[in-house]
Amino acid sequence: MKNGYVVRVTGLFLIGMSLVLTSGCGYKNKPIPPQRVVPEPISDLLYTVDDKGVQLSWSYPVKTIKGSALDDISSFELYRAEIPLEDYCGTCPVPFGEPMELDGGAPVDGKVRRKATYESSLLLPGYKYFFKVRSRSSWWADSADSNIITFVWFKPAAAPEGVTVTPGDHEVTLQWQPVTSHTDGSTVEMAMKYQVLRSDGGKKFERLGEPVAATEFVDRQVVNGVRYFYTIQSMMVLDDNLVNGGISTDVAVTPIDLAPPLPPLGITVIKTGVGVKVFWDKSDAADLGGYLVYRRAANRDSYEQIGKVEPEYTLFVDSKAGGSVRYYYAITAFDQATPPNESDKSREATARH
């Protein structure tokens, strides 16, 4: 009886100890952060290179992945990988190393979204570099990876010079001098290509198409009357890679409308008691600015402009046409361009007697 009692007590004691050991307040695994505190991924990681190295920039996240506002970014984690070109494998995983921790802060400075920047001059010629970045709102809440940027590092080519722009009708033509030297003045031995970049406001430049080998580019994706800014970046061709070089000084241009409307049709002239009335058919030009009325005497070959008519009207009264002189009339249409484009003169017409 006593032995059985001791066994039962011992069993209860072991069970109790097991519960104490498995129900402690600590934990072994990192907790999963709630989605309301995880920053949205950075999507605008950008880079520029010069003869000193690379400059990275990106925008602070301002929202979580659930859409709520972020008050603070505690830090950024910057990942970097470098691979000798002869060892690079396009289908292999990128061997990113341990991240570098960078200071964070408030995502917004007043009303302006903040930009983070990082510069590195420790680059090796003939290496392909990769960078990505994450943000962290607290020690357990990391964002997903940003977009990955990559480039090959060599002593960069100089920036293109002599950039000129010629405005046209719904197009802009750019020309520049070929780049033949590095930023240190040494001769470039590689083939060159050029990337055209455009901005609508002079700040954020975006690439236009693929790099070109020529030193001329025609941009036909423009709107007349809008001011555009352009820069050209030089690129050395190394096997299947492009090595970014210098960027030219930006130039501004406004494409202009050079196409006039068609001449008006249906010219009719009638003598009345208040003067000679001239009628015509309404122009169907989308950017019609109005009409100009011309007159010549029967004994003259040249016309004189005698009136200007708003685009909603197709009638002009010549109250000064008197006496026995026979007059001939012609009408032109003009558009809203600056300066306006004027059509050829319509067929001439005169009043029947």
C-alpha cells in the first residue's frame, strides 16, 4: 500500500514538472510581426555612377503593407553583392552578403517625403555589382526586398558634349558628339552606346527606349507646347554588359506645331446695303484659332489683309468696299500654335453683278 502511494505521488510530481517546463513565458522562435507594422517594400532604388563610385538613392516608405501610415523607420538594411565578370552566372542566385545597417528616421520632413542616399567608392574594375535594400519599422518588422539594381564597374566614359535639340511638330531631334575618352582623359577602347533620358519638369529623368549606338535620336512621343528636358548618358559596351558613364548637362526644348490648317472652302461674296458680305464653310481643324480675310482690287495682283474673324464665325462684312472698284476676296485659317500657322489662301471669289 505504501509503495503504490509513493508511485502515484511520484507520477503526479513528474507531470507537474513537465507542465512547468513547457509553459514558460519565454520563446525560442522569432515572432511573426503583424502586417499592420511591416513597411511596404521600397520600389524606387536608383543609382548613378561617376569616376569616384556609385551613388544610391531611394524614398522612405510612408505606409505599411496594410496601408496604414508609418511614423518612423528605425533603420535600413543595404545588401551588396560583387561578382567578377568571368565568374558571373546569369541563372545563379545573387550572393548577397550580410547587410549594412543605415540610420532611418521620420519618413516625411514637413510635407516632403524623405530620400535616403548612400555612396560607395570601394568598387573594383571588371566586377558586376548588385544592391537591394530593406526598411525596418522595429526590430522584428522588416519589409520585403526592394527592386534590385545592377551595373558593371569600370572607369566610366566621359559625359557626352555638344548636345543640341531641334523642336519639330510632335517631335524633338537630339544630336551630340561621340564620346572617345574616359573621365580621366584616357582613350576609350570599347564600343559606345548612349542612353537618352527625358523629364517633363526638369527633375525626374526617365529612360527613353534602349541605348543607341548613333549620336542622334528622334523623340516622337511628345506633345506640342510642352517643355521637355533631356540628358544623354554614355555607356561602354563590354560583351553583353553596358558600363554606365557620365551624364550630359540637361537641355530644354518645346516642340512646336508646324502644320497649318487646310484652306477654307465654300467662299461666297454678296453685295448688300451695309457692305460686301463674305461667307465660307467652317474649318474642321481641331486647333483652329480663327480666320484672316484678304482682299485685292481687280487691277492689282497683291492682297491686303482687311479682317480677322474668331473661330466660331464664318462671316465678314467689308463695309469699306465702295464705288465702282471690283474686289476679289480670299480667306485663310490659322491654328492656336505660337506663333500660329496660317493656311494657304482659299480660292478667290467676287460678287456677281
